[in-house]
Amino acid sequence: MSENSVSVGRPTPVTNATHTQQPSGMPIHKYGTYDAVDIPDRTWPEQRITKAPRWLSTDLRDGNQALIDPMSPARKREMFDLLVRMGYKEIEVGFPSSGDTDFNFVRSIIEEGAIPDDVTISVLTQAREDLIERTVESLRGAHRATVHLYNATAPTFRRVVFRGSKDDIKQIAVDGTRLVMEYAEKILGPETTFGYQYSPEIFTDTELDFALEVCEAVCDVWQPEEGREIILNLPATVERSTPSTHADRFEWMSRNLTRREFVCLSVHPHNDRGTAVAAAELAIMAGADRIEGCLFGQGERTGNVDLVTLGMNLFSQGVDPQIDFSQIDEIRRTSEYCNQMEIHPRHPYAGDLVYTAFSGSHQDAIKKGFDAMEADAAAKGVTVDDIEWAVPYLPIDPKDVGRSYEAVIRVNSQSGKGGIAYVLKNDHKLDLPRRMQIEFSRIIQAKTDAEGGEVTPGQIWSVFQDEYLPNPANQWGRIQLRSGQTTTDTDGRDTLTVEAVVDGADTVLTGTGNGPISAFFEALAAIGVDARLLDYQEHTMSEGASAQAASYIECAIDGQVLWGIGIDANTTRASLKAVISAVNRSARP
């Protein structure tokens, strides 16, 4: 080949250099990196979560304070009752010293007996004496209660907000802990099982050694021991690092706390980097005992960690979350009412579209997955619920969270035969042969291409009926069946007599063959229909003596290859109807 010749048919090689990213021009110099943790023998990457952690819902405190329109007392009570029904045993119910609204709500659920005996309520306070007194006062008469005290320990707060030294900040935590104990002793009676929680705020911005020093000083005052735990909550109030670094910090703290066996180590992630769920899960792997968060990730800025996603992640791996998510839509509706905020349709596990496939290839895989599950269960003599879930693109069975299968497959211009076939099988018990699926999907595709948007299951069924199933309300086509009889001679030959309406006139058609369908083809030849059988399939649509059968016939009719379907309690009549369906379709313009 000469140097001027051109290579025909060979693509031009593409090098990585053509895709080199360019500088953004954004002011990256303003932001520092997060500190790594020196823990070369970390063990958390090898761990697995095999049981549920302790959960604390802070929907009524952290979640509520982030609302444009904070919850009314009625909405707060609705949320509290929901959390109790779901099975949460630790619920942060407010910030009583912030005002009468929160204080009165705490009093109301205590005085009205709304708190089950096995549920611990928690209330938050800052480390000021007047606020601590008011907070403890709100708990008078409670059966199980925790005071949660926090103070800021991070360098920026020490320098900018409080302008105090490390010792000053530590003393605030120590003094606050002592005051909580004193007021609890003074105000709460023996009917109250009282607990204490401390948070160094913001833990993820605080030097690890200083966070440990403050927590140890707090423990020195509280004196945790057998039967007297302390909850140390290490909040990522602003998420700044990768989940792996967050896990390193938890493993470091868990290793270095001197009274670890008496400490409940609690994780409280926020979602500023969008990785709060991962940060919480890795923290549990790194030694945390409890997770604080909100339903659906409600909370300030990008929100608290999402308790629904965390719990359902466990469920999807065969671990009991010990929280009941079986009615996910009721949970979502109640949360939307209480928070006056909508849940995104793509929200994990709970969004309107999260179990829905529009893509044709996805729909086909889902349909085949359901079919395989049914076959595997039948082979083992059990129900589908008794075998391991294994349907492509569906991490859990939507039925387990109270969803029907109606919305699993939704059809638009991207959909294929699998999705359409799934709708017909799921809603109408019609298991179309593969080539018939292809034929009908082209009809639906033409509709979506012409009209755009989504085709509902009802519209799919309407188009299917119009295309394949003439009935008294829609009697299209040349032939309408009235009755048919067969007799079989000693040679096994069938003679078929059919009473029908052909082109508007009452007609009797007669034919002979090696079966009713073959005999019917001969009878049709008498009225000028040249039909030849290519494929025949049938199945029952339900169980019992009154079950109907669906017959599917693929025919070559005057040079056209078409499918027909017949539905009838009598399998012979169903077969005849299927032939008529195909014949009538061949005559349609």
C-alpha cells in the first residue's frame, strides 16, 4: 500500500488523550482535604453485618427542626405512633428547652400513656444549667428516658464560636454531665429508668485524641459499669470524608475507649457528600452499636442518614432489621403528611418507580425471572415465597413491602416484548408464546411511537382485545363462532361441524382432518380461506373445574403469518376461536 492510499473499513484508533479532563476553573484552593487515620491494622473491611444494630429515630427532633413548617402537635403524634408501630425502641422526641411546643409534646405522650413500656424516649439539651433543668423536668413520670447532652468540640467551633481552649471545652462537657445527673436525681422518681447520652460535636471535625479525651472525662463523671451504660454518640453533623475514613475513626475510638464494654457507641451521619448510608454501614462494621437517623433521610441540608434504606438493605441480604417495613406505602404517606415533603419517586425501596422497568431488555429479564422462580418452586413442591428470591433487576420482592406487581412493568417507547407479555400474564393470565409476544409488541410499539408517553396496562389490554379477541361488544371480522361439534370415526379421523356467521350470513361449515383444528382448516377452505397451521400452544388460566383455557394458533393465511387467540372453558372451542381470531385478522385492513 502506498503512503497516499486510504485504508477502507478500518475505524480510526481513539486514544485516551482525546478524553483528557480539563481544569474546571472552580476555586478549589478554598477547601482542604480530610485527615486520614493512622490505623494500618484496621479490621473493619473484613467484617459483615449479620444482625441489626440498635436504632434511634430522631425524626421528631433532628428531622423536625429541618422543616420549613415544623410539625404541629397532631403531626408529631402521628409520626411518633408510626415509629412505635414500626418497632423503633429508641425515639428522640424533641428539644424540650427550645420552647413550649417541644416541652408540651413530651409531656403529652408521657401523660397520655402513649409510650410503650419497652420504648425509651430521648430528649436533647445543650450544656447550660437552665436548659438542663427544663429538659429533665419534661421527663417527669416517664418509664424509660435518656437525656442527650452535646457541646461543640471541633477546632472551628473552639476558635470561632466559643473562643475557648481544649480544657475549657472539655469542662463544659464535664459540668453538663454532672448537672444532668444532679437534676435527674432531684426531679425524676424511681418509676423512671434513666439513661445518658453524650455527643462531641462535630466528631468528624474533631481531633481523634481530643474527642477521646472529652469522652473519657464524661465517662469519669457518669461512671459506666454493668447495668449502667453510657451512650457516646459520634456525629458526622457535616459529612466531610469518605465512608472508609469514617469507619477508621470509629474503629480507632472503639479500640481506645477504656470502658468500651459499658459504652453504646452510636453513629449519627448526615448526607452532605451523599454517602451517609455507606458511612453508617461501615461504622457498624467498625464497631458502632447503634445508628441514629430519620425515615427517608429527613434532616437539615441534605438530611440525616436514611433509616428506611439502612433497614431495607439488611432485609435484602437476609438480615432481620427488626423494624417492620412491610407496608412501605403507608410509612411513606405518613412521613409525607407529617413532614409536608414528598418522597422522591426514585427513593430506594419506597419511591413510586423503584420496582418499575421501562426498558425492554430489563422487562424481558424480569419476566423470565418470575417464570424461573415459579418453575423452581413447582419442581420443589413449594411456593415461590419458600425459595430464595432471584429475579433480575429486583433486589427484593415488591410484595414483601406491600407493593403489588402491577407497577413492576410499565410500557413506553423503550419497552419490548417481555414487558408487554408480563403485563398480559400478570393481569390477565395470558402466557403468550414468544413469537406472538414479538408480533404484539410491534403493535404496541407503533402506538407508543405515534402517541408518545406511557401505555398503561389497561390500554395494553384494550389494544390486545381489539387486535385478537372479537366479542359480542366488538364483533369485528368475517367470522363469528356460534357452536361446533366433532365426531371421530374408527380410523381416528375427526369430522367437524361448525355453525357460524360468515360475512353476516348464517353458515354451516364442515370439514374432516386428523384433529379438530385440521378439520376446521378444511372447512374454511370451502369459503375461500387458505390456512395452514404453523404452531399451536395452550394453557389453563386458573385451577378448578370451571377453569378457562387459552389457545394460541400461528397460521399462514393467504401468505400472511399471523397469530390468533381463543379463550373458552372448552379447549376445542378455544382452539376454534384462536383460528377464527387469526383468520379475521388476515381480513382486516
